[in-house]
Amino acid sequence: MNVELPNDWEMKRLRDVAKINSESIPAKTHSEDSFYYQDLSTVENGRLTRATESVCFLEAPSRARRKASQGDIAMSTVRPYLKGFARVDFNPKEFVFSTGFAIVSPKCREDSEFIYQNLFSGYFDYQFYANLVGSNYPALNSSDVSAFRIPYPESQEERIYIGSILRDFDKAIETQERLIAQKQQRMNGLMLKLLAGKVRFPEFKKTPWRESKLDAVLKHVFRPISWRPDMDLKLVSIRRRAGGLFLRPEMKGSDYKTSDLHEIRKGDFLISKRQVTHGALAVVKAPFDGCHVSKEYTIFENTAPNILHTPFLDWLAKTREMWHKAYVASNGVAIEKLIFVPKDFLKFEIKLPPTLEEQIPVSYTHLRAHETRYTISYAV
């Protein structure tokens, strides 16, 4: 991927501007010293959540190896396209990081924000996908990370200024996201009541809800594509916690590590086999019609559109109850190694409004119009 740079910029390797995993702890540590363990689950929206309980090395996971300093960048090397990155903006003296991170220590501390912001660029996305190893948990090697190329202004003042501008935008976005989250929380509270039948519109209240087995309304389907090395792939992944689908960077068939790909269509119910217990499931919307997924995803079709309104299913996919069904329908020895089993999932039942006429208004995301149109009453 070629990038045209200004005359006073140059392309540098990450190892030229930062140290990678400069401080590590020996694998066999028998100390009783306690610390707070940070793994991939503690990164959320670019921030590290601090554990409330400490562990000692005698009881710690063997992956507790990385040390970091304030101003370092914790960069997830497992599925890096999910952007599990965070700046260490506190003194992490009593923190130990998982080997699932590469700890990037800028040689010049003032460059920390600039380097961190670069990790979210399309240019780094391209390098991530070009260097991933493995199919189940695609990951980067530390040597790959150190060899990544980064566009670098000659002027440190310019680097600091770029980092500060992008950080200010991040803060503004966070403020807006908090306001949106408050509105979303109110809507979700109403949606949970509607989806459980605890709140019903007056005209539908006389008819009770019915239970339906998932295999009566969903069918596991396979749509293998005719792979060619010169074809343009439109790859899709699912965010955790019902965050919906997102497009991965486009690439040629020859650049992807497997030809076992499948097509998804609008209205499909898509599930990530290895991330479903974290809420990675969603209905495919129109912008993703015709996109591609690997064999690590399960595709269901709605075979009973006269019984199940697909947008209603999309809202059900956002509930903890549906996530729990997916969890129970997964096999494995640990939550990060569970694999979803479609046939077990289809044995479960869900509760549905008896008519599509009731499912349709419940499925609408803009409920305010319905709050004014209907006098919503609580079911006893």
C-alpha cells in the first residue's frame, strides 16, 4: 500500500520510534508479589479498565508477562482489527499485561499520542491483515509489529500537534457518545419490556404470546462462493455486545489465507462461532448484502417470515437471554475457547407475539412516535 507523504515526512519502522515489549517477566515466576492483571477483555473503547482484585504470580495466568510504563501503548496482537488498543494514561506500577498485547514504548514520550492515533488508520489496518497468522485466533508476532511502517513528520512539534488535535476529537466524540448512551439506555429499558411481553400495546393485549422453537423459524444455510485469486473480497466481522456488523478492509482473494468463504444476504441472522458468548450476533442489514464471511461464522435464514419479523429477531439478538442461549449451545473448556454449535442452538425456544402486526411496532428503533401514538400499559 503506497502512501504519498509531504517532503518533510518519512516512512519509518515502528522499532525506529518505539521499543516493543522492552520489559517482560520470566515465564516461571514464583513470587508472591501481587498485581492487577490486564488482558484483552480489559480494553474497551480505547481505555483500560482497572481490575478490582489483585492476584499473585503463584496464581496468575502464565500469559501474565508484559510490563508497561505511563505513556506506553497496549496494542492487542490477537485480532488487532477489533482495535483493542489503549494508551496507559496512569502509573501502571502494580499492573502486569497479558502476552496478547504488544507493549509499544515510544522512544520520545511526547510521540505517544501520535503513534497511538496511527494504529486506528487504514494504513495500519492493511498491515494488520497482511501479517496475521492463524485462523481461529488470528494474531501478529512481535517481530511483525516492530517492522510496521508509520508515516512520520520530521518536526516533533507537528507530531505533538497532530496527536493533540486527534485526542481532542476523541474527547468530543466521547461526550456525544455518553449522551447517546443515556438515550440508548432509556430505549433499551423499554425495548426489554416490549420484547419480554411485559409492556404491550392495548390493541394486542388480549392475545397471549406463544413459544416457538428456533428450528421452526430458522435454518442453518451454507453459501460457498466461487473463489478466485483475482476477486475482490468484501469481508465482514461482528462487534461484541451486539455492536453490529462492520466491513473489514477490502483485499484480493489471493491475499486472504483461506478460500472457504460464504456469502451473506440481507435478512440473514449471522453468528460468530467463537465470539457469540460475548454477544457477537446480528441480523444482516442492506449495506452488507452480498458480503463475505469465513467458516468461523454461522448463517441462519428466516424460514418463517409469516411468524417471525426479521427486525424483531434483530432486537432479540441484543438481549442477554439470547446471548445465554448461545453460550449454552457452545462447547469448550474455557469461555475464550467455546465454539458455537448451530444444531444445539436451534433446539431452544423463544417467545413471540402472536401476530406480525404486534412484532412490527415492537421492532421499530424510533419508539418515541409510538409512545405518543399509543397509551402503553404494563401487563400484569
